Amino acid sequence: MITIIATLKVKPGQEEALMAGMQKMIDHVQASEPGTITYVLNRSTADPTTFVVYEVYADQAAFAAHGSSQPMQEFFALAGGILDGRPDIAMYEEVARKR
């Protein structure tokens, strides 16, 4: 499994735009990406302009399919105008799990 933790900071006043764009992405993931195991948007309790997306994919192919999807390309276009700096994206591979 592949885990992505993406931290996104938006310009002040753009919080609702990010949440709306992410909701479209979440809807797409739920309807069309069976290889996406988990896709959760979180908002910082200390800074309302900071969001973290927690993503888990079955494998590299599922992650690649997500990244090349049309809704993801649309989100990238939106993000370009509302983000305050570049996103911080970290990728992890699962090495152990409680069963």
C-alpha cells in the first residue's frame, strides 16, 4: 500500500474554495477509484488555512490512476490560484499493520 500525506496551505479567504474543490475530488474517488482505500481531508485546528489530505492507495498503479484523473487535473488548476505556496507532499509505503 502507498500512503500520501499532502499538506496544503491556502491564501486567507480561500478555505471554502479548497473545501469545495476537495469535495468534488472525494466524490470522484468514492465513485470511480476502487484502488483508493482512504481519502480524507483534514483541517488544522490551529490554523484554518492549513489542510492535510490523507490518502491510501492499494498500489502504485492506483496512485498513478488518481494522479492522472480528469478531476485531479481540475483540482490542480483550482489549487494554482488559491494555494499559498507549494503543497508539501510526502509518500510512504506500508511496512507493518495490525490485523
